[in-house]
Amino acid sequence: QMATETRTHGDYTVGWICASSIERRAAMAMLDELHEPLPTPEYDRNIYTLGSIGKHNVVIACPPMGTAAPYIISMTNIFRAINFSLLVGVGSGIPPDVRLGDVVVGTLEGHNPKEMMLNPLVEAENSVHVETWAATPPQPLLEALKKIKTEYELSGSRIPEYLERLKRDSPALASRYLKSDSLQDLLFDADYGHVTPDFANLSFIPREENDCRFCDKTMTVKRKPREMRVHYGLIASADREIKSAPLRDRLCRNFGGKVLCIDMDIARIKILFPSHYPCLVVRGICDYADSHKNMEWRDHAAIMAAAYAKDLLHEQDLQILEWLTPVDYGPRHRDFLRRWQPETGLWLLDSAEYKTWLSTKKQTLFCPGDIGSGKTILTSAVINDVKTRFQINPVVGIAYIYCDHRHKETQQIDELIASILKQLTQKLFSLPDCIRQMYEKHKYGQTRPSLNEILGVLHTIIGEYSRVFIIVDALDECPTSSGCRQTFLKELSNLQNQFGVNCFATSRLDPDIIAQFRTNSISLEIRENAKDVQLYVKRYMEQLPAFTELDQWQQETMLVKVLEHVDKRYDLA
Ligand SMILES: [Zn+2]
């Protein structure tokens, strides 16, 4: 289903790179939610699909038909918050360990990367250049890999579950991508070559027809059937298609027999990468790089790789975050922000007080204001400004709350703190163990964690960031009953003093709340600002035909006169 909420380029943190439309469709089939497209520059010819998997917003990038590879640099320039990319597609497996339909994840575990990189195999005769390549996944991704490996050993993968769901939700796609009984995993002896079907009058045999129907099945290696497996290890990238078992085996020996997969797309994609680009290669195995290589397994292999990538991103995080609190301030924020006119509120964003608050750790900026002074819209402008500055910085955490007396159920101290915790967790790639432990502890008894438990976890999570911004609108709407507001103010002040958090808060002119911010914070009163009103008036007049007909001198005189009245009203003249 299409989500209607507006998102920006900065909301996307994971790149998913495909080399063909088959891989792209497999990736799309694994999205939990499809998002509306965002504008991209005309020169960028990548095909982008946006969506989410678990708590991650994902950009699927695919080159347009007939071109070599998607332009990663271009993608990361447009979607600047992307932390890393997954390269998800198909590749050739190296027997005997790897079989068709398996998944190989490129890692350098147990290998010396330099040693492995130094020995490319160059076969002049076959004009092929092969080297091992495992990109450097960022630390959080390595941790997610470790976690998923343990999970698979303990309780198996969720891949069958995803495929089952695909069958239910999109039968047409499923019939194409899921394994049918006709699909056989035949591994022929290395010295037994493929027998090309003898179509009498055809000089060209379509790839789809070039299957092994004429090959002698007694020449296959006998193996016990087994379930699909995920392997972690070396992936070799070749710049030509390899369709020869002897060449494949020579290559494998050259790399110490450690190669699990040969891939062709990476070599093309790789040259377009900035060096040390953080990414992870995931390949579904569709052939054995021998002369029998054909297209039969390609679709299925593509969906297996995509399903594994989904599992890696999914990790059941979302469920736990929802359990923390179902409250999401995002829609309300976007609604307020839409009503904001960027020129207004500049007096705040340009003020010395605001700039000091932004640049200094452990600062609180308190902005009291009268009813109707536009506090909430200004808060949305502040959130927007902080997000624009820091959203793509992985070590800066941002959380915000719009207090609203109409939403009583969300205005309880546990919910408020849990919401801050949820927002700060969402930015981390994988769910920290402390949250998982809290969840495990409470889920069976269906109990809720105490405020102290939530606070303890929150303090740990804040430690993951070098800076944290917490923005709270309308503190006066936070209820005083059962000490909610009092506790909330106390905890905010504690976060500032003990953990160096930057808080921004607005409130009506409530003496109790103002007293709380008397020490340890900067205050800046929000008034129905004269400058903002001037701007409105000026803009309004500029649209009047009678005004635009005046010459410039007359216009200016008129403006000065009108604005004098505005100033008088606001006592600023
Ligand atoms: Zn064959």
C-alpha cells in the first residue's frame, strides 16, 4: 500500500543497489511499505524506488535498461543520509559447499584483506580479470550480521515466512520468483561440458532454451538434498562472464580455495564507488559458473538474496519499538511544518540565543510565549532546522514531543520518556541489547517497564551519541496530575546536566514553568513578532494591484506609513 505521508530525501538511510530489473522487482517485493517517489535531478538516470523495511527507510537504486551500473555517487548525493548500501543480486556459486538457491554474503572473516586483494587472477587466454572483493560494512551492520547468524543457528531464518507472504500477497510475482518443482539443482562433473541443443535451423539459441535437457544426468555429482543455506565469506568479482568449470576451479585455487561466489555485477558497480564506500554484498546463487550456466535459477536466486537482505534489515526491531510506545509525533510535526512560512521565525533561528544553544552542548533554550504567538509552528521550524543540520550525522540524536492536552493517553510520564527513547533508538542501525532485554523481560507477563527502567535504558542510548537534541512544545499542556509535568521537567533538566543533552522547550507564560527554567538555561520570549507581521503585511500589499501600480518611491512611502502603524501596535516603534 502507498503511504501518503510526505518524506524528504534526508529520511532515507539505507541504499539497496540492484543491477537488473529482475533484482529490482525482487527488492520491491520485500518492502514492508512502498513510499511515494521524491524528485531527483534530470541528469540522474537511476531508477529509484522508495520504501521501508522494518524501521529503515530504503532507497532501491537500479540502472536504466541497457546501462552498466547505477551511479552510486549520484545516489548518495541526492539521498545524503544514506549510511551504507546493500548490493543485492545474483551470482555464481563455487561447489561443493555452495548450492543453487543458497545465499552468499561477502565478508572477509578469517582472511587478511590485503593478502587476498593482492593476487588478482588475470587469465590472458580468457581475457578475464578476477579479484576478491569484500567491501567494508560499517560496524553496526557487522553487529547485525553477527546477530542474524546466531538467530539462524538458534531458530532458523524468517526467509520462508517472507516467501509465504509473497505467495499470499502477490501470486503473480510469487509464481515467477518462487522455486517450482521443475527447478533442478544439477551440478555436473567439472570435466563434463554442456551439450547444446541441436536446433537444426537455428544459428542462435535463445538463452532460455539453452538448458541442460540434452546433458547426461548421470554425469552429475550425487548430493543429498538439503535446505537452503546462507554462507559468509569471499566473493570474487570477474569482469567477464565465467562459463568454464576448469577456469572456475583454477581461480578458486588461486585464492586458496576460499572463494564461495563469483560475481560479475560488482566489477561494474565497483568502479563507480567512492573508495571505502560502506556496503555489503549479498548474492543469491543461480549457477555454477560452468558451461551449463543458464537462466533457470536467476529469478529464484534474486528473491532469495532480497529476502535475506530484508531479514538483515528487519530483525524484528519494529515490533519492539511499537511495544515501547505506539505514539508517533511525525505526522503532527509534518502538519505544523506545512503551515510554516519560512520567512517568519527567522528572528528566532537567526538569534544569538538560538545559535549559542545550537553550538553549545548541555544548553537549554526556553521560549515562553502568549497564546496565539505561534509557538507550535515555531517549534516545528526549530525541529526542521535541527534535522536539516544534523539528521545525516549518525552521532547526533534528535527527539521531539508536541504536548497536547487533547491527547491525554500520550501525556503520561512513561509515554513521554518512552517516546524520546523510541526516537533516539530509531536512528541506531540495530536495536541495542538493553532495549531487547527490557522487552524480553516484560513481553511474556505482559507487564510494562517502570519509569526507572525506561530512564536507565534512555541514559545508555544517549551515550551512543555525541550530541542529543530534545525539543518539547507546549509544556503547559503537559498535565500536572500525578506529578507528570513536574517529573518530566525534572528528568529533562537531569538529561541536560548529567548527559549533556540540548533541550528546547516552549510554554505559555506559566509562572511555575518559567521558574523551572530560571537557572541553567537561556530564555527567549516568543511574541507575536512585529517583524513577522511586517513581512506578512509587505507580502500582502505586494499582491494588491493598486499597490503594484505605484512607482517605487510611492511604494516605499506607503510601506513605511503602514508599517509605522504595525510597529505602534507592537510597541516596537
Ligand atoms: Zn548442460
